[in-house]
Amino acid sequence: MTVAAAWTGHDTRLIGAAVLGIALIVLLITKARFHPFLALVLGSGLLGLVAGMPVDKLVDSFTKGVGSTVASVGVLIALGSMLGKLLADSGGADQIVDTILGRASGRRLPWAMALVAALIGLPMFFEIGLVMLIPVVLLAARRSRQPLMLLAVPALAGLSVLHGLVPPHPGPLVAIDALKADLGVTLGLGVLVAIPTVVIAGPLFARLAARWVPVYAPEEEDEPERTGSRPGFAATLGTVLLPVVLMLAKAIADIFLDKQNTVRHVLDFLGTPLVALLLAVLVGMVTLGRGLGLERLSASIGAALPPIAGVLLIVGAGGGFKQTLVDAGVGDVITGLAKGANFSPLLLGWLVAVAIRLATGSATVATISAAGIIAPLATGMAPTHAALLALAVGAGSLFFSHLNDAGFWLVKEYFGLDVGQTIKTWSLLETIISVVGIAIILPLGLVL
């Protein structure tokens, strides 16, 4: 009754503007095959105009959102891409794979595949990690003569969970920025949520998936011999985990050490995401790049940037869309509704992300849009709750990948599946990740 009494015609107009803006983005991406960058720009324009924003304020709001998002997130994405490219070109990823798979066999192999994918997935985008892991999965399936899905599903789970929940991936970074969450706290809680989620959606679900889709890896020619020196396992693993350790150390220091403590000051600097990732890239140039030579090292670093241009544009335009939502007042209306109905912000963030994911097929677009819509709910939240809200949005953004998601077709083609088999494995895997994720996040919100 209170909510109904407080509702105004202007609120109706704002909600309608948001629905029209998101609907336009969905239609342009799914039907007209527009690039998500253009769709987000046009959707932001429609949202602002229908909401009654003056044109100059609309343009200023959108450009401000683009600038702030690229400034805070874009550099981190670029550094993460450089680290991932170094890991691939140096043979460091192969070293991790060979070391872990060399010590695992039989029933331990699916668990090893999940671990390999999680380690490789830390600094890499999902698509890059997938391309790197496909030969590993196929080779391991051939050697072990185990069903393909028994090994593919854990690998896909490790990659996807990291992509949706753990920075420095674009989705989590954007959600953290929009909700003003602490990156170190979100990283720590993200890892806490990710571990049981990978276990359930990976090795455990793989047993069912292998029964439902009993396919085996095709026989191919012998694997080519690798040449050249590769970095050692310890050096590679240390380089990959360095930014994670630094950011977690900063978060722990902020909780347990006094503000005047010298150690805390040092960790606050080293654990800043920009500094942590920059240090990891510099260390990686030594530990991973010393076998490449200066020319190949320089080429590897440079080659990491062109492939992420599209990602940066989408993330930037998503930031503009988010800012337009906020400045138009849509977020305040959603906040008022949620508070009036006593609705859990964590569940609301998850549901909004699920709806946009199903409509657009893009986990990144779902994260950006949902985080913008519910951003006002994060105002005044404790750091742990703001971090959990970012994770809830990330979990929702992974729900049921289907025909409008590029990842769906990548998995289908790489593993030689038909559409029905891909839905039984990949689509269901993504749904399990999303549901298990929010099922863990909601209780954490009650106890933290």
C-alpha cells in the first residue's frame, strides 16, 4: 500500500524508458545483428529521450559514463590481456597443463581439468582460454579413452565461473565499479563462491553430462612436438597468482591492520588492482618472456591489445548506459520498489541479470545493465554486501547460455556437438553455475 501510494506517473515513465531502452538493445543485438557497442549507444539514447532527459544532459551523462568506466576498468582489462598473451605465447600455459595432467589419471582427471581451466582462466578472457583448452581436453580424452564430456564439462566450468565471478575479467570489474564495491573483498568472496560452484558444476555434473551425451574425442594425427624452452611450473604459477595474492593481501590488511600501520600502507599500494596487474605483467616479462627474446616478447605484448578493442568499446558503452540509467532516475525507482517490497537486493540483482542474459545472450551486457539498474541499492552497503551484490549480478549473467550466445556456438563447434547435445551440456552447465552461485551468495549475505 505504501509503495502504491508513493508511485507516480513519472516513475511509470522512467520504468517504461528503461524497458524500451533494454528492449532496443536486445532487438538490435539478436535480430538486427548489431555490434553490442552500437546497440548500447542507441539504447542509451532511447532511454534518455523517453525518460525526458535534455539532449545535452543525455550526451554528457553517456560520455561521462564511458570515460569513467574505461578509465577504471579499461586499463585493467588491457593488462590482464597482456598477462594472458604472455602465458600463452611463452608456453607457460602448456607447462601448467602438462604438469597437472602428468600427475592425474583415472578418476582424478576431471578434477585436474577443472583446476587447469581455473588457473589458465584467471588472467584470460573466456574465449581465449577456451581456444587454448580445447586441444588439451581432446588430447586428454584420447589418451585416457574417457567420454569427452567427462573432461570437457569440468574445463568449461572452471573457465566460466572465473569469467563470471572473479576479477580481472570484464564483467566482475564493471559490476565492482558500478556498485562501488571493494575489489579485494569481491575477489576474496568470489574465490570462496567459485570453488564449490566449480566442484558441483564441473566434475560432479560431468558424470551426468557424460551419460546424457556419450561422445568420445575423434581420433586425429599424433600431437606435434613442442620446441623451445618453456618457463618452469613454479615460476608460471607464481606469475599467474601474483595479482590475486596482492589484491587479497590488501583486503586482509584493510580488515586486520591499523590505518597507520606501515605494512598496510605498502599492501594498499601493491594491492591496488592497477599496480598488482602491472607488477604481474612486468614480472611475467621476465619469468615468462625470457625464452621468447626481445622481439617476440615485444610482439606478444603488442598482439594482446587489438583483440580486446571490441571488449573495451562494449564495456565503455555499457558504462555510458549505466550512467544514463542512474542520471535519468531509473535506479532510484527500482531502489524504492525493492525497499518498499522488502525484496532482497542480492536476489533482485541476480534476477535482473538473468533476464538480460536470456534476452541478449551476452554475459557482459547482462552484468553491465543489471549493475547499472540496481546501483542505487548499493549506496550505504557494507563492503561485504556490496561485493556479494556484484557477485550476485555476475552469477545471474551466466544463466542458461543458448542460441543467441556466441559461447554456445563456440562450444558446439569445437566439440563437434549438435544443438540438442550442446543444450544438455553447456546450457545446463551455465544454469547450474548461476543457480549454485546465488544459492551460496544468499546465505553469505545473512552471515557476513
